[in-house]
Amino acid sequence: MTIRKRIRPERAVSLTLLVSLLLILAGCGSVSVLEDTPESDLAAPPDYTLIFYIHGDGDYLFHFGDGTPAEAGDMTITRAKDIAESALSGEVIIYYQKPRRSFLGLFPRRSNEMFRYNRGELQEHLKYRHHSDDHFLSREAELYHQYSRDEKAERPHYFLYFGHEIPQLPETAYHQSLPAVEVYTDSFAEGIQRFLGNDNDRFRMIVLSTCSNGTPAMAQALYPLTDLLLASPQNLHLSYIDPEPILILEENPGMDARKVADEIAETTFLRLSRNIQTVITLAIYDLEIVSNYIDELYRLNRSHEEESPPAMLEENIDCGTLPFFDDSTFRDGVDIHYRAPRFGRQSGIQSHSGWGCKPSLNR
């Protein structure tokens, strides 16, 4: 006779919960590979690399002219994927940081996404989460070094960042759901440097599709890491820089990065000129030239801020209006696309230095 041991209902429930918990913990690794297409060792390496970082862990809701609401981060990821599928000779890596989520309020979930395309084909799609002690961009750089194709090859690399203004100092939380991660000018530069293989590696260009980051502080932090910086010294009003012209690299991957910057800046400026009434400032900084004086410009601005405490949360003003600014020196290497606002007391100003500084609290 076979004796069957009966499991009590409460024990069965406990076993079910234990199994569920083990499954949850098994899925708590920081990376989940959703798609992985093996590449042949004989496949041609890409001719250039584009890295997109899209910050979606914040308030990016805006409205079209007809009042239709839209999420800027979702729109930007769609555009980045379109570029990736059209980059038939390049590698495109896209990071999309989303708000951190958890299961039952206890177990952090992998909510961020990474996509890597090679020559127009999706090779990897990952979901990942940040560790509690991560530095800004450190997790993304780690994944880049793990998955990028032949990363040490001497091909042009471009970095495009989409998000809110990167503050000069770590005074407020940047991520809504990761407030402990410090995001400011220096931590951003340190994060960018993690993508580079050694001290001799540089990006051809860094694009900052953010408000108010065309500043002496940002240029000083980035000039060791990139040849060109494309940024706005004032406000972009969430009208993001148009990245599509970067596909001009398909014509000649090794072309002068300045031509790429000009294409992006001119396309963006024309669109903004048609669609908004506020001030438009978009600048290209040749950091090889700017490096000759940027330490002095940064020092003068910091001294001015010590004498007249700045309103760090307000929109930038033109550094050229401040008493320390030497117009004959500090405009070298800066090409500004500028249009005054259509209305208001600033509407008659027809020029801009290309540099953004914070206004004084006691102005």
C-alpha cells in the first residue's frame, strides 16, 4: 500500500510564496537581455559610433500647438531608433533612463533600456537598473564597454545627451526616483570620461540638448574630452535639438565634425525660428580654441558669483552683459545661432556672446 503524505493548505501556501520569492530574486539581476543577435566575426565593423543618452526620469510632459499632450522622452527615443535604423554604416547605442520602479515596494525592477544597433540592425536590447552606489553614467559606460563592437577602433565617436539642464553644483536632486545620484557639471564630465578607453581618446562632438548648459563651467569640464560642444547657453524650452542631420556621416564617416555640428545647429535653429517666439540661442564651441582662455573665463565668472551670489535655479543670462567679460577674447571659437525674443524688453538685443551665466540674486 502506498502512503501519501498530505500537505496542509497553509504549508502549500508557504511553499508557493517561497517559490515565488526565489523566482523574484532570480530575476533581480541588474541586467536582463531581451534580444541578442549574434554577429559574425567576419562582419564589417562600423565606421562611426553614436551614443544617445535620453533622460526620462523627470517631468518631460509638454503640449503641441493644438493642446495634445506628449512625453518628450518617448518622442526622443523614437527619433533615436529611426536614426539607428538608418545608420547603415554606423553603430548606434541608445540609453533610455526611466523612473525607477519596484515590485511590491521591495524589489527594484529593471526599468532602464539599452539598444545597440550595428549597420542599421538591432543587435542587443537590454533592460537594466542602477545599483545604489552608482555614479552618474557609470552603469551606462560599463554596458558600453561590455557590448560595443570593437570599441578601441579609431573611428569617430559622438555623444548626444537629451534631458533637463545639468546643474553646475549638486544642489538639487536631478533624478526623480534616484535622488542620491549626484548630477552636476563635474559628475557629468566624469561620466562621459568613463566611455573613453584612455586619456588619448576623445569624442568628435558632444551634443547637449538641454537648457542653459552652454556655460564656462561646462566648457572647462569637457574640453579635455571632446573636440566640439553643441549646447544652448540659455533656454531650449524642451524644443529638443534635432539629431537627424547627424546622418550626414553616412556620406563620409570621417568628415570634419564641424560640418556635422553646423548641419544640426542650422536645422534646429530654422525649426525653432518657425515655432517659438522666445529667445533662441544655440552655440558651437570649438574647444581647441576655447581651451586657450576657458580657465580664465571660468575663474572670472566664479569670482563674480562670489561677489554677487547667483540665482542658480533661474534661466541663464548672456555672460557678455557682465562687467568682467572681454568681448575681444572670449568670443573666439564660439559660433552662436541667435534670435532675440519676439516680444519684451529683450526683443531689441541683436547679438549674444554665446556664453550663459546665472543672474545675480540682487540684480
